[in-house]
Amino acid sequence: DLYYTIMHNNGKKEIKITGYNPKTKKTKLVIPAKINNMPVTEIGHFAFTPYTTALGLEEVDYSKKLIHQFTLPNSIRKIGTAAFENTSFNKGLEVKLPTNLVEIGAYAFASNEMSNAKKHFIIPSKVKVIGKSAFMNNQLRGVTLPNSVTTIGEHVFSSNSMNKVVIGSGVTSIPTGAFLWNRITSLTVPKTLKSIGNAAFMQNRLPRVVLPEQVVHIGNDAFSSNAITSATLPKKLVTLGDRAFLNNLLTTLTIPASTTTFEFNAVAANPIKSVVINGSKTTIKNSYLDPEIKGIYTNATFTNAWSNWNTMTKPITFYIKY
């Protein structure tokens, strides 16, 4: 039931799986380690995506049963774009990735309802690249990225059920929506991290945030809609995005001297009482979304209203009146 092609790698013949017979009634998807004594090293783009088979859309059997057993050999080094997207995995199916895997393509396992039997999902130690939306829209409960991973794509683990995420030291940038729409309560990020993209951890359950000192950029909505009661920002932070901590439980936030601009939208919809600006050159924008805020003052007795928007001459503490 498998379609394949023969590749040449450093003078050796290898097999790339390119597709399958969509009319098959089998509920076990087992990729062999060898075909005709040649190692299977790659799953091609769209190989098992139901609507893009070699036989065409009209050949798809829409009554096909769910896949109850799924096995990939350790010889696989690359899984292509959308290779297993929407492949009708049985809910809760455990997926064990090959130990020699190096690259996982965009949308490779997207939209499969897989939860890995409620176990923490382990990415093999040789993986370097995980493409855009590779595991989006599943039910994974947690993930560990090894130090070998250097690149992860946008929305790579969005819309899962993760409660614990561990990111290895190879990752320096977390892109847009990477862990959006999960249930994360425990997050470990590496000291090497420099940038956190827009909505990277939006819509989770993080109780607190402590970021490594190398982080210079936090994008729009990066941590919005969590349960954050305290956030420690790195001293080298340059950019704090709009609505970065929107809709949390912060009562105070300290902005490092290195941060170029602060907008009160960053902490809108929080029970925020004070914002400490440590720098003398941070631009304060006259914008905030929270309709409950009645005024922003420079003293705790709410008698000195702040009016010098876009101008800073010294560090200051703002007090918010509701």
C-alpha cells in the first residue's frame, strides 16, 4: 500500500515514502525500516495527507477507519511538509518519533487529535528543525525540546493541551503563536533565549514569568490571557510589545532601563497598581485599553496626574487609579 522513490545519498540508495493507497482498510500504519534492502530515510511532502494522494481526490475513501497503530523506523531522518496532516489518528494514539530524526516539516503532524497516550512528548535528541504548525491542533499534554533544536516555526505547538513545556538551549527565538492556546502552567526556557514572538504564550495558565537576561524582545500579546501574578523582565529588554501582559493578575511591573517604549496597554485588564520605570529615556505612550483606569499618577495619593506623555527625564513610578 506504500508508494516510494529511490534516492541517492553519498553514493548509497535510500527510500523516500511518497504516498499510500487511500483505499486501504488497514488501521495499522507501519513504515518499514527497509524496502528491497534499502533503508527508508524520508517521508515525503503530503505523503499521508488524505486529500493530496497520488491517485487524486476522487480516489479518497471517506469511510476509512481511524489509525490505531503507528510506527516509524529509527532510520527516518526527515519528515516532509504535511506528511501526516489530518491522517485520522485514533484519539490518544502514542506517536514515537525516530531516534535519527533531524527535520520535521511544516504541518507534519497537524490536526490529528493525537495526545501521545497522555505522556510528555519527547522530541528526539538529533532534531534540529521543527517547521511551522508541525504539531498544531492536537491534544499533546507537554513537550521537551532537546538542545539540538535550533529552529521552531510559527504556531508549532499551538492549540494543544500542554501543561508543561521545556525548551532546550539551542533555541534563541520563540516565534509567533508557538505555544498559543494551551494550558501551560510550567515553562522552562533556556538562558540563550533572546526573542519571544507575538502571541507566543497567549491563552495559557502561566502563574508567573521569569525571563533570562539575554531576552531583548517580547512581542505583542506574548503572554496575554494567562494567570500571571508576577513577571520579572530582563535588564537588557529593549522591546515590550503592545498588550504583552494583557488580561493577567499583575499588581505591579518593573520596566528595565534598556526598554525604549512602554505602553500601558501592555498591562491592560490587570489589577495593576503600579508600574516602575527604571530608565530615564523610556518613551511613555498615551494609550491604554482598560476602561476601568480613571487616571495615572506619579504619587501614591493620586494628586499628581501624569501628563508628560512621550517625555522622560528620570526614572519614575506610576500609580494607577481605578
